[in-house]
Amino acid sequence: MSQPFPDHYKEIADGMGISLYQKFALDEASLFLRCPIDQLEAWAEIGDIESIQLPAAEVQFFGYQLISYLMKNTTTLPSKPSLSQSDRIIRTKELEQMVALSRPTIWRYEKAGRFPKRVKLGESSVGWKLSEVQQWIDQRRQL
């Protein structure tokens, strides 16, 4: 007999500290899913969440049914790569303050290959990598 859930549910259940075949009463399932009991009853009634019906109209849930519901009804946000402070892009005003040069001078230095290249951000906006600008400043201090 095959199991009624995917293999990766075992890992999820272990991480949550429950057994896949553990039975949850309505109030326990409500706490587990962090939803009102009446909402959980409504979901079970219309089949949004699998449940088992016991005599005397008692509804219970197996752990794998709760995990299955969570997996179907939650979204994973894409993880954003964390940028260190030095990897951020700075705009023209901040750049001018950092290097104490005018826009035309920055442009001339950049054109001559003596300044970090700009990064195109949009149709009419540019920026510079802070780490490259800081490296340029450090090199200038050594002269």
C-alpha cells in the first residue's frame, strides 16, 4: 500500500515536531493551522482540507492532511540575495559628495578609464557600485 503523501512531507513533519499519522481533533487542528474552528469546519465540509469523519459527527485530521493543506495554501517568497552595504548602487548626488568631483569631471574620468563604469538602471538613470567607488577612493589616497 502506498502512502497518501509525498516523501518530503516526512521532513516537514519532523521539522514541525508532529507525526504524519498523528490524529488532530478539530480544536488542535485549528491551533496548528492558526485559524478559527468554524473556518476549519467549513473547509472540511467543502473538501478544501482532507479530514476523517468519526462516529457522532466528530471530525479529525491526520498530520499529513494538515501538512498537505499548508503546502497547497501557502506561498514561498523568493529569497532576496542579501547585499552587503558595499554592494549597493549609489546615485549621482551621493557619488558627487563621496568623491568631491563634479558630474563633468566624473564623466571625463570614466570615459578615460580612470573611474569606475556606471551601471545603467533604467532608461535615463544610472548608478555606480559603491564597492568600486570605495576602491577608487582608496587607490587615490595611496597616490
